[in-house]
Amino acid sequence: MTKRVFLIHGWGGTPDNHWFPWLSWELKARGFEVLALTMPHADMPKVSEWVAAIKDAVGRSNARTYFVGHSLGCIAVVRYIVQLPKVAQVGGCVFVAGFSVFVREEDERLQNLNPAPFPERVRVRTAPPLSGEAQARMTSGAGVEKPFYTIPEINEFISLPLDIEKAKSHCPKFVTIFSDNDGYVSMEKSMEFQKALGAKAILERGKGHFTKREGVDALPSVFKSIVDMAG
């Protein structure tokens, strides 16, 4: 049976962003069927639409079905897996620059802050760089950048209830890959995500948010993780 790999891009992304084309080529050369999906309304994503798009593309999932997610695409894949029928299986997932889906109380309080009068003194981590309407919504008030988890366009991906244990019951293998200098996802959020999934963690040095703009147009750790998972 063919081993299938589905590539799920992040917010504002496309299937030919960053290292996806390189990964597609390398996996196809090893005999995998690779499908890089175009997620609907990438600049204004909705959980229901993204999960439905993955479901439609995959059809019947099995132990030879694998996923690679980048940034917001990681959460979309987990939410897809959670809604699978009880007997359905996934071979494994590799998540790059994923982040925790748990919003802490102190994070929620940030949503109620008024814009600071000295924005140059208040800088917090933001969502990945975007294009179009999503980019225009990245700032508010006096130009203070919002934390990625408070931005309305992606808030529902994080705030809606999620049964991580159910995801783990469908998928026995998770790998999370994160960088020590990601300007958009903190190490804390990456590690929370990794621990919740019980995933193998791979730390990359100096890869930022793993974008082509940051010089990342190939990512051997993802390729190796998928090959190892697939045996």
C-alpha cells in the first residue's frame, strides 16, 4: 500500500512555501505519494474549513498516512485527527514550529489590555508574517503587536476544546521540530505542545520560524523523521 504524506501549511501560507517543495521532491524520490494542500482562506482561516479540507483530501486514513504541519497547520492536523472515527489510524505526524493550544489565564488577561502609550517599549511575540488582509490586522491601537494567540483570525484554532488524548489514540508517533530563535513562537509554547503530545523533540539552531525568508528552503530533519516513522 502506498505511503501518503500530506503537507499542511500555516496561516497566510501556500503549498509551495518555504521548504515544502524541497520536501515533496525528496519524499517522492523515496516512493511516497505527497500531497501539499492549499488550505481555504489562508489569510482568514477557520477551523471548520481547514479540518474539512484535510478530511476531504485524505479520505480514509490508515497507518500509512502521515502528516507534516507548519505553524498553524500543526494545530489543524491535530484537530483533524481528533475527529477521526474510533478505528481510524494515522501513521505519524511531524510538526514544525507548532505551538501550545492551551491558553493560560495570564495570556487571556493580555487580551483586555488597552494599547500602551509607548509601543516601542512594549513588544510581544506575534503571529508569522503574512500577506494581504491578515497582515493588515497584525497591529491594533497605537501599533502594539498582539500575541499570536489573541488575534481573532486564529484564536478559535487555539481556544476551542481539544482532546489531546484522543489524538494520541489515533496516532502513535509525533515529532515536533522547533528553533532556538523563532521570533513568532516561544520555546515555552513549543515545549508545551511537545509535552502534551508526548512527541519526540528536535531542536534546530538558528532556523527562526522555518521560512524561506529566513533562509530555510530545505529541512532534512523533517524528511528523516518521516522516513524513520514509515520504516
